[in-house]
Amino acid sequence: MNKKLLAAGAALVLGAGFSLSALAQAKPDVMVKQRQAAMTLQGKYFGPLAGMAQGKVPFNANVVARNAEFLGALSQMPWDGFDASTSGVKSAALPAIWNDMAKFKSAQELLQGNVAKLVAASKGGNEGAIKAAIGDVGKSCGGCHDNFREKKQ
Amino acid sequence: MNKKLLAAGAALVLGAGFSLSALAQAKPDVMVKQRQAAMTLQGKYFGPLAGMAQGKVPFNANVVARNAEFLGALSQMPWDGFDASTSGVKSAALPAIWNDMAKFKSAQELLQGNVAKLVAASKGGNEGAIKAAIGDVGKSCGGCHDNFREKKQ
């Protein structure tokens, strides 16, 4: 019963931003694998859009709309995986994440906000506006990686 | 220009079920990593629901609704990663996938249909119906793994 109360309490405290790790008590290495999976898929669905914004891939409004919707879901998925319990697991995550969680959270919200704007733009049908919105999403990815992710050598 | 035409043609032929691999020309090992990422996240968001249906995790309607929505997106993500070009990449995928693509596709659609039913049930608020819908999603996972995924030793 204690465990049940604990999980229910965690859900209440966390509200809409519930932590599945609290509910499922995922192990640190599993949480790292899951958050990396979310990043991999953000890359899968953002990559072609970045290509379109840069003129390297033919613009396709249907692909943008579909991928933007996917990114709307995916951009909510990595963050509970950056639990403090994972700070010792080998990954590209920098200690800055746990040293400045407020800044890290702002970066997440910036991405989510820009993805929401991209979803809206993708329904509007204005290619220029859509490409600008893609660019803003890309900047949010980069902004977070610059501060919180180990640079590739 | 040839490449552009090719990609545009692929998008036309594939229609709504567009293949990002065709657009982005992803390498086989990247496609395997991406499809495995989608499976990992389906596990992340289905796991707690399975636990609820089995009475191992306290039932939480908000978590079910949120995870069901995520699964609605995630259950569309793995399949273009099972491109024939990946059949030589080491993974748990069985040759049956490429030998009976129609059956594999039916299994995908069964999962997607059951996830859609779970999304609907999660909005209805009937705990028994929600748990039954969770059970059906679980069966669709298992049904596909039984036929198309190497058994863990």
C-alpha cells in the first residue's frame, strides 16, 4: 500500500507533467535509453524539415504537417528521462542539466513552444512562414544542445 | 534535379503513408536505430498502462489518456524503418517481415486500430473499458512480436 500511495502522491504532486519514471520506477540506464530514443526520433522527423527549410529537400506541405504533429508529441517525451538518478550514466548529457534545471526547463519549453508554432504554421499553408517556423525549431534544438550536450569531437 | 524529382515522385506514390527514408535517404543502420527508438518509446508509454490493467500500478486516468495519445503517434513511427534495405542489419527482426509484408502490415494496422480504440476509451472514463482496451493493445504488440521478432533466449 505504501508503494501505491507513493505513486499516487507523485502523480498528484506532478500533475499534468507527471513523471512516468516515478510511476514505473524505471532504472537510470533505461531512462537514458528512453530519452535517447526520443532524441533519435526528433531527429528523424525534424531532419527532413530542416532539409526543406534549407532548400536541400523538396518542400512537401503534407510531410511538414505530419512531422510537426509527431514532433508535438516527441518534444514532450525526453525530459522526464533526465532524472537526477541518471547523472552517473554515461551519455552526452552535461552536468549543467542538473546544476541549472530551471534553465534546462526553459530550453525545453522554448522547443515545445516553437514546435506548437510550427504545427500552427503547417496548417496555414504559407511556405515562407512554415520555413521560418522550421528554422525557429532548429534554433531551439541547437540552443539546448549548445548548453547541455557534450560537443562531438 | 533528378534527385529532387525522384524524392517528389516517391512522395506522390507513397501518399499519406510517405516514407521518410525515401525523402531523407536514411542509411539502413540509421533506419534500424530509428525503428528501435520507436519500439523503446512504445514500451515506455505502454508499460505503465499494462501495469494498470494488471493491477500492478494504481489506475490513473490522466496517465492513460496522455500515454494513449503518445502511442497514437508512436504506433505510426516504426514501420518505414523496416525497409528491405535493412534486412541485412543485425537486429531481432525476423526474415518473415520481408517474406510476408502483407501480414506484417496487417499486424501494424491491428495495433494502430487498437491504440485508436484505447484513445477513445480513455476519453470515456470507464475504467473497465479502458483496461480492456489496454489489454487489446497488449495483444497486438504480442501478436506481432510472436511472428516477426526473434524470441529472447
